Amino acid sequence: MDTLGSIGEIAVLQRLFPRLPEAESTLVGPGDDAAVLAVPDGRVVITTDTMVQGPDFRRAWSSPFQLGWKAAVTNLSDVAAMGARPTALLVALIAPADTPVTDLEELADGFREACNALAPGCGVVGGDLSVADSLTLAITAFGSLDGRPPVLRSGARPGDVVAVSGALGLAGAGIRLLFERGVDAEGEPSSGAAAALRPEFDAVLDAQLAPRSPIGDGALAADAGATAMLDVSDGLVLDARRIARASGVRIDFRSADLDTDVVALERVLHGGEDHALLATFPSGVRLPGGFRAIGSVVDGDGVTLDGEVLDNRGGWDPYADWDGASG
Amino acid sequence: MDTLGSIGEIAVLQRLFPRLPEAESTLVGPGDDAAVLAVPDGRVVITTDTMVQGPDFRRAWSSPFQLGWKAAVTNLSDVAAMGARPTALLVALIAPADTPVTDLEELADGFREACNALAPGCGVVGGDLSVADSLTLAITAFGSLDGRPPVLRSGARPGDVVAVSGALGLAGAGIRLLFERGVDAEGEPSSGAAAALRPEFDAVLDAQLAPRSPIGDGALAADAGATAMLDVSDGLVLDARRIARASGVRIDFRSADLDTDVVALERVLHGGEDHALLATFPSGVRLPGGFRAIGSVVDGDGVTLDGEVLDNRGGWDPYADWDGASG
């Protein structure tokens, strides 16, 4: 079986390149010292996010395709949260020498399908391939504002509507389910145990392992006049607190507008890794795309639910919750 | 002692931000979902390069300051090799939970001092901090062409002068010295043994651990009409072969013009990690900055020395030469 170590970086890259999505804005693509990307409006949105085996994923639960998909989506979502259209990805991949090349090909397929499904026109313009003991994906994503002002966290004003696009709480329920029931008798992550949880729990497992974030809604929100926006990655309340702090306002959620059909309110409020978009809009704006109103911006500080103060529980903390499992 | 695990990502970032260099082209800096960078000429040069503990560095030999410096320089050099001026870095840092925060501060100092010394105006605009068992730095660098066409590997033409800026062979001699004499009785990397090699071997150790690459010469070469250019990272001959192949020409080096005062010819030709700039210029061009002529472009293919074919030895291969040491 061909592995990264047995055939080497250059041969692996030759097998990966044809599977990677092309970026429409590429001026110089892979193969030189650097790539060159067209940025017509003179500003480029840039972000980097890393997925590390152990704290961020376990090989027993995530297929290579899902890892590629999720690594792309978490970065695309940060670009979208600025009100930008994702244009390109750079992929730094660090993998054990014994990684089968077919796994790396599936990773590339995950990047491609996520871009094609959620951010058409966005592609991979370059990267780096290295060897280490565990698998790490460090992705940089690029976006174009196409003339829009960037949507920051600091623009929410009392009277604004608070709205969200994307699922809340499902991804957090998915990881909890995997830790509780996707394990073997010794408590170690098990691919067999995880597989047995499907199809009953497809929705929460997919939300955790291969989220379908509303990437296109970022630019739509900016066009509709969103005053603040962010990617909900650490739980609704913790991330809303970031908007509240940056904007000098209080965010008040209405429990009746939070969807608790699939997961309980507690998880909707505090589950992590949603990669939904939380935004504030001037009152009276017709909410674009998949955005739905879930609260309002009022005078004060912090985050409340139906006017009641929420405790300071933060949401997902990869340090506190990491159990060291590296499977 | 404060560590990454004990005080957490957010508190660490608050200690690192003030030490990081600001990028003059920053429109939105750290603290939101993504950064926004001004790219006045509508094109952005982008590259990513990773440094992994074990294959790429050993903690016993490299101080945190040197790691930050070298991680910055290897990426800045790839930007320079396109004929661009480096404008910004994104830093994805993955470190063990027990890493002292003071080590991370020294890393940040290394980024800052490298930018200030070699690419003034370039700064860190964002990043990501994660926990894993070993230290990894995944850097993305950005550059502006300021209206110049990018200098690719494919433009060399027979009759062109081959020139280099920066030291050749020193970095390769440095790593060889460390593997031979920077080790303890068991052959493990030793900080004490490495320290004892200074000051006798300062030049080769600095070239390996904290290279001073001629970053500014990249844009100067483009302005002077360089027809091809690359960052010499895998050894002069191997990298010259890349220009020869991409351009459909032969590169002929003149041994009399290769500086063998400090290291032997073999190492000048094949030592890795030089991070010098190798470029071709039209005949008669006054060579800019630190460039010096070392050969010529002729009809044919491959790489020769005084007209004699060189063997196929490639230069530095991190996979073949990695001994697995992770100290």
C-alpha cells in the first residue's frame, strides 16, 4: 500500500492536485514558491484554523473525507462571518509517514466537495505537506468583500434584531453522543460503535463530523445591512457574549424562537462547533437567506434569555474538555 | 510557572499580541473571525510553510526565539521569490499544554524581530493556537507585487545570467555539525553540546537556526527584470533543476564563482535550507542588491557545473534524512 512515507511528498502531491477544487480567482496556482490570487476590490479577508488529532477529532470517528470537509467548512465559515465570499484555501497538511495515500486522496475529496457544495468558485491554491506522529490540518482561507464593508462584532445597536442561520446545538449533541456511546468497553473511540449510532442519529453526527454551514448567507447578511456577525463555534451564549462585549450592548434571546425539537435548550445555548452565523440586523430588515430571528439587542451588557441573566458557563472549551483521547 | 494549558488560549493570546509586529497593511486585525488586509494592486501573493518538531527542528538546538525567526523567514523568502514585498503573516501555533508561556512569548519575539530586520512593515495579522503533543508552526505569508508581474520559475532563457543572493551551503553545514557534534553520548540532541560549538561555528549555526535571508532582494530582482526566481530551500542543484525544467533550459554553474571559503563545494551545491534567492537575469543587467553571478542559462536541460553533468543527487530530503529524533 502506498503511504506518504513510501512514495514521498512530491508523488503524493501529484496524486492530490487533480482532486482539489480550482479557485476561480487563481492567477498563479500550485507549483511555484507561492500562489497569486486576484483580489479585485483591493482588500482580502484572511483567517486560519487548525484541526489537531486528539483535541479536535479522532480518526475512529471521522473519515478522511469528513476531516477534509470539516476543515474546509470551519475556515469558510470564518470568512463568511465577515460578510465575505470565500475565494481560496491554502492547506498545510501534517500526517504520519504511514498514512495511506488513499486517505490523503479522500481528504482532498472532502475539501473539493465542501467547496463545491457550500462555496462554489472557491478552491485550493496551494499548501504544504509534512510528516509528524499525528494528523494535523492547518488551513488558511481567503475571501473577497466585493465592495462591501466587513461586518465586525462591534456594530450591534439597541433595537437591532438578533438572528441566526444554521443549526444550533446539533454538533455539540453529536460529540457528546460519540463520547458516551461511540466508544468500546475501555472507553476508547471506536469506529464500530460510532457506526452503530447511524441512522438513528444521522443529524447530530453529520452536524458534528461534516457540518453544512450556511456559508453563502454571510455575504447575504452583509448586503442586507447586518450590523454585527460572527461564526458560532464555541456555543451560542459564549459567542453572543463576544458581540455584546465588542458592541457595548446586551443580547436577549427569546426561548420560544430557539428550536429545541432535536436537542434540549441547554445544548442549543451552550453546544459548541455549530458553525452557524449569528448576526444582528436593523429592525425592520427582511432577514436574508436562512436567517431567523431569535432575539433582540437591548441596552446593557451580557447575554440574557427572556430577560433573565444566563450563568457564565461559556460553551465549548477544547482545553477543559479534552480527555486526551487521540484515537 | 504559567503554561498554555494552565492559563488557556485567550490569556496566552493577550500576552502575545503586544509582542507581535503590526502589519502596515492591516485593515482589520486580530480579534474578529478573520483579518482584512489591504492589497492595493488587486493581487495577493500567498504561501504556507510548516515547521514540525522532529523533522524540521529540535528543541534542544533551537531556542523559541530562533524558531519564531526561522518560521517567519522561510515563509517571507517564498514571498520574496515571487518578486513581492511581504506584507503580513498568519500564525497557526500548535504546542504542548505544558509549554511555558515565556517560550511562546519568545516565539512571538522571533517573529517580530525577523519581520523588523528583514521585511519592515510586515506584521502578524492573526492566527490560531491549539494544543498537541509536539510543537508545530504553520505560517501563511502574504505579499504585494506593487504592480510588478510575478517572477515565476518558467521564464529563464538561454543567454540569461544565473545569480544568487544569500549564503549557500552554510545552513546545511550547520545541521550536519549539530547532528555530528551537537549530541550527547547516546547520540540525542543536546543543548549543552550545541552551545559548546559556539563561537567557533557561529556562522553555520546561525545560518541553520536563524537565517538572515535577503528578503528585500526579491522585489529588487523583479524590478531589475529577473526572468525566473525561486527560494533555494532544498539545495542549489535541486532547486536549479526546478528552474531548468520549468523553463526548458540548462543551468550551468561556474565553480570559480561559488564561494567555498566556509564550506566545501559539495555542500554549496547540495546543502539544504539556504533560503537564498536564485534568479536569472537578461544578460547585461546590472545585478541588484546582494545578487552575484554564479553561472549562465544555456540550451538543453538539467544542471551542469563548468559544463559537466552533475549527478542526480537532489539535496535535502526531509523524509529520507529524518532520523526520527524529536528532541
